[in-house]
Amino acid sequence: MAAANELAHPIKQRLQAGDVALGMPVRLSRSGDIARIAKSTGHDFLFIDCQHSLFNLETIGHIISTAMSCGIAPLVRVRGINDPDVSLLLDNGAMGIVYPDINTSEEAKRAVDACKFAPIGKRSVSGGYPHFDYRSVPIAACVPQLNDNCLLVCMIETVEGLNNVEAIAAVKGIDVLHVGSNDLLANMGKPGKFDDPALVAAQERVIAACLSNGIFAGCGGNRDPSRQIELIQKGCQFITTQSDIGFLSAAASAWTTKIRDGLRSA
């Protein structure tokens, strides 16, 4: 936060500067301390996954609050285009919404309407926003800042969405198009084939659509660091690394394997 009543979105600033933003998908953790772990491990944002996890709203609120306090941007992936909690999440500190499975420009416009205040969208105005530490800020001052500091991410996860990606990218108010590699491959009939030329071409098409419309390209589900580096070199700036479940499982497995291998060799 640059001044008492002036917001600065850490992810938007990185993206606009041409840098890469790395996010940790959160599915397992129920404590706000996951935000501190994300920070200490070099992440820039949390990708709180309500689509695939059993989070309640108060738990999300605690994670958001901790993330805001330590400089990690809390983003929430909602359940779908009809999720009724979008405005509530944004009113209570979420710094962005991730919409899964956006297939048409009409759905993209509905996402903008839910996340942005007029004249861009149709979000309802409240007051006492945690983004300003609950200070009383005039609506005329806070609404434009909150619009600018709400990162709206639309996921491309189907062949239909890919076929409409140029029209989706042209919808005003969207900040990021994020390829959901797992779902897109499954929809293509090629589950798990992350090096398939069709997926590579799809990712490149999304990057091109983003560049043509002055927004940012992202990719998730593609959990191999070398592939993620290749995507960044092609123009992706918004990357989800690995989930909290994946990190915990990998580290725990590596540790026990070292012990058992060491005992066998001894």
C-alpha cells in the first residue's frame, strides 16, 4: 500500500513490469500460515481453490487476512460462473477471482460484471473494506482503486473456450487468461499428455490472444518446472507452481525414501 488510502496490487505491479508472478494453489491448508510459507518459499500469490476443496468462508477469510498482512496476494478460484460468493469474497479482502471453465465471451462478461464496479461491471458497493484497513474512504476514491486492484482471471479449460479465446481476451475488465492444462487435455481426449503438440499450440494461442489485447497469459496444472520455464520464455507471466498437497507429499516422500534407502545401504 503506497499511502494511507492508496492501493497497490503486488501481482498487477509485477505483471505490468514484465515480471513473472508465481502462485501456490491451496487445497489442504486451513491456516493463514500457508501465506507465510508461500512468502518464505518465493511465491507471490495464493490460489485458494474453492472449486475442488471443502473450504468454508471464514477459513478463506482468515487465509486472506494473513496473506494481505504479509504481502502475498490472496486470489480465490470460485466454483464456477454462477458462484454466489464472488462479491462477498472481494468485499472481505480477496485481491482477485479466478473463474474456471470460461467458454464464451458472454461468460467472460458475466465474470466482469460480478467482479468490477460500474461503469465496468455491476458489482454491489459496500464500505469498510479490509483493503484499506477498514478506514472510511470516500466511495468516489475507493471504487476506482478496488476495480483496478481486483485481478480477474478467466481459465481456458475446454476446446470450446480455446476456439473462442480471441473473443474472450477482448472482453474489457479481464486481466489474465489462464490455461487449465489438466482439464483442457482431458477435454481434448488426451489426459496427462503435457507435451502433446495440441496443448503446446493451445498455450501459444492463448499467449497470442493475450498479447493482442494487452492482458496477461497464465498456465496451471503443468507441474514440471522445465515446462513452466518454457512457457514463461514464450510469454506466460502468471504461473501456478505446485499445490500445498503436492509440495507436502513430494517433500515427505523424498525424506522417507532417503531414510529407507540409507538403511538398506547400511
